[in-house]
Amino acid sequence: MVHAFIMVKTTAGKSEGLLDAIRDVESVTDAHIVAGNFDIIAEVDAPEVYDVLKAVSAGIQSHDGVTDTKTYIAMD
């Protein structure tokens, strides 16, 4: 099992509207609006790294209003 954290940057005013859509992405186990350099942090649990990539590219980045993502794979 691969556990990852996806940092999501959105256009101004879009975070609240995107939060539920991101939570609905397959493999996303939780997501929160946060303060800081990114607007949303999503947690992903997936069988393989490829499945994390699929969740990010097809599931999160495909939404209008998502401007950038950073993916961090947990090492523990």
C-alpha cells in the first residue's frame, strides 16, 4: 500500500468548491483546506505508485481551478 499527501493549489475562491470533488476522487481518503503555500491537502491510499499518479493526474488536476499540485509519498 502506498500512502501519499497531495498538496493542491487553487485559483482564488475555488478551494471550498473543489474540496468535495477532491474528496470524491478514488483513492483519496481525506482532504482539508489549509492555510499556507497550498490551499488543500489530500491524503491518498493506493495499491501502487501508479494508482497515486492516476488519482493526481486524472482525478485532482483535471478539475477547473486546480493550478498546481505537489505529491509526497510517505516513507514509513
